[in-house]
Amino acid sequence: MSSETNSAAQSTTGADAIDVAIASGIDFDGTPIPQAKLDLYQQVMGLESGRQRSGVSNTMRSRIVRIGVKHLPQNELDKMLVAADFAPLKDKEVAFYYGGK
């Protein structure tokens, strides 16, 4: 794999790839992100930055569920949550994330 191809693959992977692209104002395909989209994103993220947090553990669980559903079957994610001493999937999470599958 060439270093150019490898560099492109790295720039679109990982947890911070989206943040890096947004900060640069350039989408993964090299096109500029429209200013209206950047402005709205910044406005909403500004609101979010002022929101009181409910705790690190709650946020961790929320992120695990939100991302885990993209990669894991329901029963596997549920078992992993319980094994890590998090609450199991809630009925509303199952309905929202797995209901249409």
C-alpha cells in the first residue's frame, strides 16, 4: 500500500476523524463542507458544551450503546454491558436501535 493511500485511509478512521474533517472544513472526499452546515454544527455544539453532564459512567454507557449497536448483535452487546457492570439494554434502546432489523 502506498503511503498516500495509507494516509487517506488513516484520515477517515478513528474516533476523531470526523472532528478533524469538520475543523478543516473539508469532507473525506475532498469537497468543502458548506458553511451553513458548519455554522449549524458549531451552533448546536456550542449549546451542547453548556449542558450539565449526568456523570462519566452514564455517558460511557450511552456512547457504548450508540456505537456498539452498529457493530454488535443485540444479545452480544447486552451481555457485554452486563459483564462490565453497566445496565443492560433498555426496551426503548432495543426498539430504537434494533427494532427495524
